Amino acid sequence: MMKLATWNVNSLTVRLPQVLDWLGTHPVDVLALQELKMTDDKFPHAAFKAAGYHSVCFGQKTYNGVALISRAPAQQVERNIPGFTDDMARVISATFAREPGPTATADDTGQTIRVVGAYFPNGQEPGSDKFEYKLAWLKGLRAWLRAEMVNHPHLVLMGDYNITFDDADVWDPEGMRDQIHCTDEERYELNALITLGLHDAHRLFAQPPKSYSWWDYRDFGFRRNHGMRIDHILISNALKPQVSACWIDKTPRKNERPSDHAPVVVELVWRPL
DNA sequence: ATGACGGAAGTTTTCCGA
């Protein structure tokens, strides 16, 4: 069994105690973090190490920033999207060893899993420069992933996508129609990732109605469940038979001074291939 | 109601997020 999770923490400086608390009660093999909002020299490697985790980070001042927290050490770490020039820290990828399961045979050496943690651009408003950047970034991600999935068939792409799949991911579809996170252009790019051979882990299972991963801080968004599902875990074809569960953990959103996002978790069972 | 809430920079107000 292996668990992977993604969480946009909206400042790791502020949220570190909550992340450590959550890892203590919800141990996972790999946790992808987004919106660190800190430079690499400030990253709390020692705190994660004391909790029993390895960590690799890719940060910048004030905005963005991503990390992978893991039980096994990260291998073949790559930062941002090869072939797409970007001055923002949005992607960190690594390979992790998987322990052979109880049914493994003597010649099973275990598998590795390639994990891509990503903080997709917000896009601000359709038609803006930031929106054009978002679409260009999405095309760059897709072009790179197409090759990456050939090299790494067992791949997980998880993070804050800042895109909803459809109206079921939106608390107010009429109010949000053609607005940021909900435009046809963004949804086209998200579905183009699916077409590469990826699956939305959340929708592989029955889920509570109106399941969201983000709620506006304003206007009692969480209490009224005024949210959107914009944090996703996409699983490659080769891993799909091993996905046993996926859920959104809303409990950290009930903390004092919470992130506006909740963690999303996926569980994989060992099945020899 | 081009607002609210929250974080960062940095000092008082602005940018940004979603």
C-alpha cells in the first residue's frame, strides 16, 4: 500500500505546524506541497527530517514554490518543465522506490513511481496576459509530459491545477460560467492531459456530492461549502489498476488560520505487473 | 459592492490569489 497526497498550503512559513500535524496523523509516502512562498534557503528540511521525511524543494521569494516530502529519498529530481522557459517555481518531479508487496515474487525488484508535483498558473482573468501565460504553460506541460510518460509509465501528476473539469466541480456553475478556472480553453487543456493516458483519481470512486478542494476565505466560503475542486491527482494508465481509493481531507480546513485548500489523497495497492 | 479574506513585502498601501 502506498499513499500520495497534494496540498496547497498558501505559505509554508505559516502552515508548517499544520503540515507536520497532518503528517503525524495521516502518514503518506509522498506529499506534494504548493505555494510555499519562500526561498530555498528558508525551507524547513530539518523539521521534516525530524518527522521522518526526506524533502526536496523548488522555491522563490513571495510567490509560488513547490516541494516533495517523502518517506523514501527522491531520485532524479527535476525542476520546472524542460523545454518551457519559466521564471516561476511551479513544478518539481522525482522518482521514488516502491517496496515490493506481500505477493511479490523472488524476482520482483519492486517498482518505481514518477511523481510530478505542480502549481498550475492561476490565470487571473480570461483575456489577460496571465491567462495567455497559463495556456502557454499548459501546452508546455503537455508536450513535456507526453515524453515523460514514455520514460516513466508509472506516473502521478498531482497539485493545484487551478482548473475545474466541469460544472460538478463548481459550487455556483452559473455564476462562474466562462470565469477563470471554468473556461473552455482551460478545460480543453485539462482534458488534453487526460488524453495523454491519465485518469482523474477522484472520479474513479463514488464521492460525496459537492466535493471541493478549495473554498474562498471570504464570505464564510467553507462553512457554506462555496468551493471548487481545482486540486487533482491524475494517475497514468499503468497505475490505474492499483488505485484503491481517493479522497479530499477537509479536516485541515477546519483549523485556525487554515490554508484555503484541503489535501487530496490517493491510495495505491501493490499488484504485481 | 471592481467588495469580502489572507499572505507577503515592508511600514501604509499594493499586489496577488481563486
